[in-house]
Amino acid sequence: MVAENNPSHILIVDDDPVIRRLTRRMLNSLGYEVIEAENGADALNRFNENSDIDLVLSDLKMPVMNGMELAEKIRQMQRESKFILISGANDSFKQIDEDMYYMQKPYTRESLGQIITMALS
């Protein structure tokens, strides 16, 4: 599941720098362009600076602004984007609505590639 010649741009949002770096490496190895943010406010700034973001991959549970709140703020900006919210709190991944998915931590490169392919299709 490697991105095609025109790679999608993914914004990773996680307050844990180790998870951000690991996820970036996984996504880069799958052929995606990656932008990192350490919290919701940082993510909003990066989203505003980069009009080519196709998908936001965000931790669900973060201090100050959680992943669902971030998704709502981005949706209010009236820019189309897909979302994958990640947390260690559940047992599988599922589709929340047509533009939003949920996935459990820890995840593998393969499961991450699979859900991104689903979200971007």
C-alpha cells in the first residue's frame, strides 16, 4: 500500500514526540508527504499554512484540544479534509462518518496504510 506518484499530504498531530516520529517514518515509507504538529493549536496553524493537506491523523486524547475538537475546528474552516483519530482506548478501527475514521494504538505500518487508503478513497 504505497502512495502513488502524486503522494497525499498527511498532517500528524500527537503530543507524544516519539509516536509522531515513528508515525512519520511509517508514512514516509508508504510514500506520503508528512507534516507534524504537537498539539491542536499547532495543527490549526500548520493546516492554515498548507492548503494541500488531504488527511489529518490525530491523537484523540490530547491536552487543551482533543482530536475531535480539532476536527470540528478544521471542518468549520470549510476546507475538505479526511480525519483519522487514534487512541489506545478501543479495540479496532471503524468509520465514524464519511470523512472520519477511528483507529486504536498501537498500530502497524500495514494497518496504518490500510486505513489511510480507505480514508482517502
